[in-house]
Amino acid sequence: MADQSFFDKVSSHAAHVPDVLSCIANLSNDEVFTPPEVVNKMLDLLPQELFANPDTTFLDPATKTGVFLREIAKRCLAAQLPGYAERSAEITEKKALGIPLDEYDIAFQKQLQDKIDHIFHKQLFGIGITELTSLLARRSVYCSKYPNGPYSITHFDDAEGNIRFRRTEHTWGKITYDANRKPHQNCIWCGASKDQYDRDKELESHAYEFIHVKNPEDIFKMKFDVIISNPPYQLSDGGSGPSASPLYHKFVSAAKQLSPRYITMIIPSRWFAGGKGLDEFRADMLNDDRISTMVDYVNSADCFTGVDIAGGVNYFLWDSNHHGSCRVTTVRGQKQITADRVLNEFDIFVRSNESLSIIDKVKSKAQHTLEEYAFSRNPFGFESKARGISQKDGAHPVKLVHSQGCGYVKESDVKKNADHLDRWKISIGKLVPSNGEVGVDPSKGYNAMTQPRILSPYTVITDSYLVLATFKTENETNNFVSFMTLKFPRFLMHETYSSMNISKSNFRFVPFMDFTRAWTDAELYDYFDLTEDEIAFVEGMIRPMELDPSLNA
């Protein structure tokens, strides 16, 4: 018979017994477990009549704890068998008091078990991302790792029930070579590095089944009404440094391939404006008018306690019958702002609803933006590890600024942008401060960039830094540096961020002004006709920055 404790003991004793799936630690920032309260916020986006319909089918293609399926089961049972919790509690109390059950009690127990069997056998399906998580998911959904065993609340004829796991292998593509002629091979499906994921059978391959097949519809050979998940975020791709390829967008794309009625997933927000290999996905998402709702957490810790994901996270509802604007809610700490928006207003997604009017004013009046002047990464062709020689001499007249100080190189060593050697330059670090400022209290404001530094003529930098602009005169240079420490330009940069990396595209909204004169924030607000509310928003978003002349080289 059904053990009602799975369904209502958690809720009836919630004040005393914490949900283990709320307490469980995350494996890593790449495989984040979803708290039940977040799952239920996502389920709230769906039409609630779906849970009352015994024919609705649900799939979690990347289940880890089984929390999505468990919470769906609770909603289905409550909608399809109203009052079951109270009735079950009465029967439990009778048993505790030694009162014999009457025929109505016995009939209800059978009705309850039949309903549980139907929900778990006909409505709920999952794919474990690893063998371990498939066991964990079965334990939380069926109350037993083995649903064909005596402790399962519903009986299956096999040991996996409807939560399957099949070890899948990566398919390695052609060999490529990096700048040092080191060979690499990557999976054609997910981009994982062969060096790291070509493993013995005893180790997990992390080749997730749902995105390693050409036709994901063949996995269960059935139609799903709702696909819901928190997919893995990325895998190491063997590039230089801690390089990783995103995965979550592949789960979204595979889900769309199944043509469900609804998709809701929680994923990193890096796709809003950047991210390796995400340009096509970003364009697809921004131009897909079936996305009806999006909830964006600027700080991931506001969604996943204790988890820092640069750029934040978001969950969305894709509705196959919706065609129109998207209701976007931006969450910054305790503050939430909601607006109906057209997602493809820009070629990136600007996450702050309040900033749209400000950006429109800048775009309508600015003749040029800083994006046109900023250099691409590695502006002079020196890797981050380059140091030059320690002392300047006749053969090495060019100063090279690096993360440990400076050295000197030959003019002929400058392989890129050598025509800017004799100009004044302004640089910043290529990373957003403090690991993307993920832990910053929004009420205290953001820096948005590191301190700018002035590079005198015949001074260059390594790939650790970006060059924002160059000038012929020292006066223009000083005015520009002063401009970049103002709140308004840094606010416009901040509104393009979706990761901890900065590139020239992040200056797309920063106006390039006349720098033969100096500017103040008040003058910029007046020039672009900002309202008092808009000014207050900018002022509250960005913290003051004082120039540090000691950085100049």
C-alpha cells in the first residue's frame, strides 16, 4: 500500500523536519542542485490544470536529485485526488489508535495507490545525468533506489522505473592543434575534451544521453507535454587555462526538438550577452516569441544559496502556443522589477527593465560608441605570461606592462596594432572585478571595471588587459580616463554583462564623447536628457571610483 509519508509528512512536519533536498550540497557550480522552493516557482509558471489532467506527461532530461519529478508528483496527486492528504492523515491516526479500518478506508487506500501508480508509471519520466544521480533521484521519487523492490511506493518490473540511466560515450571529432602545436580532440556533441573525459568504464563519462543522440525523441519514444530541468552547465573543453564549453543551451535546443507544449529550465544567464559558442543560441532565444516568461536573478546566490555563478541565473517558460512579448522579472536581492518586453529589442539581452529607456536615449543621441574604438583581446600580441627583459636598452625600448609589473621588448615584437605605439592608451583589466562581482550587495553598488590606467607612448600591455582607446594628446587621454571613472559610462557597461569577462562588445552602449573637454556625470545626465528617476537608478547601481595615478605607466 502507499506510504502517505512521502506525500504529506514533509509538508505537515515542515516546521520541524527540513527537506533533505533543500539541504543537500551541490556537486559543483557546473552541476547545481535545485532547491524545492525554486522548483515550485518554476512549476507555478505552468497552467495548473496540467497537473489535474491524468494524461499530462512530464520529462526531466537531466535529473540529479529527482526534485522536479517529486514536486510534480505532489501537485498531480493533490489535483487528481483532492483531499487525499487529510484523508490519509485520518487513516494514519486510526492505525495509531488501534481503530479498525472500515470499508471506506480500505477503498480509499486502494484508490490512492491506484492514483500513485498511474502518476509514476504514466506521467513522470526522467533521465539521470550519472548513475549516482539516477539512484538519488529514484530514492527521492519512489522512496527506493530500486523501484522493483519492497520499499518502493509504486512497483515497477525493473530496477530503474521511469528514471533511466544509460552510460553514453563521447564521440571524438577530428584532431586539432593549438598555438603550441598540442593536439586536441573534442566531442562532436558536447565539446568535452578527450584528454579529460576519455575515461575507464569505472568512471563517469559525463556524456549526457539527452544531448548525445541525433534524435532525442527516440529515447522514450513518446510525446511529452512538459519538459522541465536544471541541466548541467558546462564541461572542460581542453582550451588554454580553465577553458570550458557551455552545455545548458544544448539541453534547451534538444527539448525544443521534441516539440512539447511547454519547456521550463533554469540556466546561467551568460547567454544574455556573451559566452563561448552561444551566439546562435542567443539569437534563437531572443527571436523566439514563444518565451512567455523569464525570471532573472542577477546574483545567483539569491536563487541557489551559497552558489556563485558569474552573470547570474534565470528560468523561463517556453509556451508552444504563445506568440508575443515576454514578461521579464529582474531580481536584485530583495528587489524585483517586472515588465512586458520584446526580447529581441537589441542583439543582446539587457537584463534591467529600468535601464531600457536610458539606453534608448543614448542610442538616439550618441554618434559613436566606445565599442568602435576599443581593441579586441590581446591588443598587441603578447600572451599574459609574457614578461620581456627586466631593463630597458637600445634594442628593447618598448615598455611591456604585465600582471607582475613591467619589462621591455623590441618594437618588432609588437605584432598587432603597432601603428598605435606612439599614442597614449587607456587600459583596464579584462575581467569584471571580484570574480564578476557576484557577491556584491546591490544596495552598495558595482564597480563594473577595474581602475583604468594610462599607458604613455611606446608602452604596451599583455593579454591580461584591454585597451579602451588611444589618443594623440595627453589632454584627451586625461579627459577620457576621468570620463571612464564616472558612474554613467560604467553603468552602461554593467548593463551588458552576463559573465566575468569583458570584451569590446561590452562598450556598445557607452557613448564616445568629445574628449577635448572634461565631463561630469551631471553633464552627461543633462546631455542625454535623463529623468530624475533614471538618474537615481544609475546613481544607486554604481559606486564611486577615484582615480589611482600610481597605476599609470
